[in-house]
Amino acid sequence: MMYIWIYVTIGIHFIQDATTQGMSDDNPKPGTCPVLPPDTVGTCATECSFDSDCPGVKKCCSNNCAYVCTFPEPEFCPTCCGPPPCCSTCITCEIGEPQPNVYCNSSNQLVCAKSFYCKIFSPNEDFGVCCKVPHCPVDPVPNSNCYGHYHRYCSDDSSCPQKTKCCKQGCSYKCVGAV
């Protein structure tokens, strides 16, 4: 009985190769499909025919039995600035650079370390990079006696320009560069 199942599975694989071979994907995504050892066989349920059938950066790749949506192999880049494949999309953090080769996703299967947050490139992408959570710099005069009177040059972070925060600095709250 097991020999028949393997024969049928191999037959399905050949049929799938024959049906997708010769058809071209009008919108191939960057990156390459992972190379699997010949004895590796994934699930035999076809998910896609073309890269465009797959969400986000995933590509339509063979798992040696069917075609499934898979994350591509990361390409070599001098600096990795986005989700796999590396450097296909540059995601900038509010402060500093993303953690190199550390990714996160919106479904919280991959999460960032404490004091970092997941920044997704766009709503239709699932993967993002881990960015440092911006915070106020140390107050240069933390123990200043302001007698309860603070000058407010900003009300909250939304009233400040990008890459700045509304922080207590001495006897005032003002927009300063986040760290």
C-alpha cells in the first residue's frame, strides 16, 4: 500500500512540473527558492502556481512534492536592510539601524527582543525588522526645583517633528532628539 502512495505522489509531482513548466510568472519576486535535499518531501498540497499567488515576499517554490509559498533564500548583501530576501525593501527605523539579520512578523511568531519593536514595511507584508524603541535622553538637570512650573513647548510626541520626542529637560518639556 505504501508503494502505491509513493507512486501516486511522484506522479502528481511530475504532473505539477509539467503544468507549471513552460508557463512564466509575469511578476517573479526577488530571491531564489530554497534548495532542498533530494530525499526531502513536504506536504503534497499545492498552494500556488506563481510567485504572485503568494503573500508578501514569499515565493512559489517546490517542496519536492507540490508547490507552496515559501520564504526565499536570503541574498548576500553587504548590509541587510529589510525582510528576506535581504535588501529587497529598505525599512528605516526612527532611531539607528535595524538589528542585522533579525526579523519579526505581524502574527507575533517572530518577535523582537525587549526594548525593540517590529516595524513592518507595508500592510500587505508580513515580515519586518526589529527597531530600537525610541526614548527620551537623560534629563541634564533631573533634580532641578521648578516649583511645579514647567514650560511646555510640546504637549506629547505627536506634537514633535519626526525622530524627536516631547521630553522633560530641566524645567521645560520640549522636542528633543530621541535616543
